[in-house]
Amino acid sequence: MAHIDYFFSTISPFTYLAGTRMEAVAEAHGATIAYKPFDVLAVFPRTGGLHPKDRHPARMELRAQELRRQSKKHGLPMDLNPPSRGVNGAPASYAFIAAEKAGGGDLGKLVHAFTGAVWRDNRNIAEDDVIADCLEEAGFDRGLAGMAMLAGAEQYERNLEDAVSAGVFGAPFYVVDGTEKFWGQDRIGDLDLYLSGKL
């Protein structure tokens, strides 16, 4: 049985565009998933990348075009310049970690709820009421919002170190059985083919 380490960011537009397609692929192949929310902005300088604000305009122009095209391709409405795009993703990540430990809901839907709140709904996922709404949307207890912050912060930091050690440099990033790596929502099809034994 294959195992997928899923490194994602609650503020990543490309994580939003992944929807829950990876979860469907994992289920089809009987693969297990370890969800690892991490600080994607902190991983960039440690792995040779640049913060989006520091990237060349040509790269940012293509990025915007890709977001628009992928949004239409997957039927996921998207605001390319949401007011909350610079929001702190850590509190939502801490809540995700608490929800994972508590159980009772759908983790894939929770990732999508957080990213959708930013990129579809223009909401600030650093606010407890928004976090609570996302938790509820994915079937978790609203009361998890704001809880276990210290434990969540420690795990969030460990996830960043795990990401760097695993060779992760962006989000979403999928690592199968600790070796085979797939970067980006546009590689979920390749992940499917790999788990099928075709790649």
C-alpha cells in the first residue's frame, strides 16, 4: 500500500486548485495520506525560491494566467487578487492539526475549505470565526478553532523541517513512499498514473 505525504499551505492558490482530486486518487489506489500543513513562504528562501513579491514580472504574469486558466479548467471560482491574500496561514494550520488529532471530519475537505475561504470567498483565515466555519464545513467541531495553539505551532514548525528534508519547495507537494515527488496540482494526473504502475 502506497503512502503519500501531502505538504500543503492554507494560503496557497495552487493548493486551492487541487481541490480534493488527490484524495480521490489516493482512495482509488488504497493509498494512505499524511497531511502536513507548512509555511510555504518560509520554505522558498531555504530551497532556492523567491517570495512571490520578489519574483520577476514575467513569472508573475504567467502565474496569473495559469491561475485563471486552471480555475476555469477545474470549475473552481477564484479571485486572483483577494484582499486576504497576504493573510497569516498559521492559525488555520494550527486548527487543521488540532482537527486531525480530534478526528470526526474530512481532512481533504478542510484543506479545500481553508484555501477556498481565501481564494474564492475573500475571507481572512486568521480569524477564529472563519476558521470555525471551515471546520464545520468539513465536519469538524467548531470549538477546535483557537485550541491547542502551542501543540499546533510545534507541529507546524516540524512540518516545515520535514518539508525541507524531503526536498519540498512549493505547495501542493506530494511525496510517495518517501521518494517519488510530485509538485503542483497539475501533477495529480501523474500521481494517479504512478500509483497505477504506469509511470
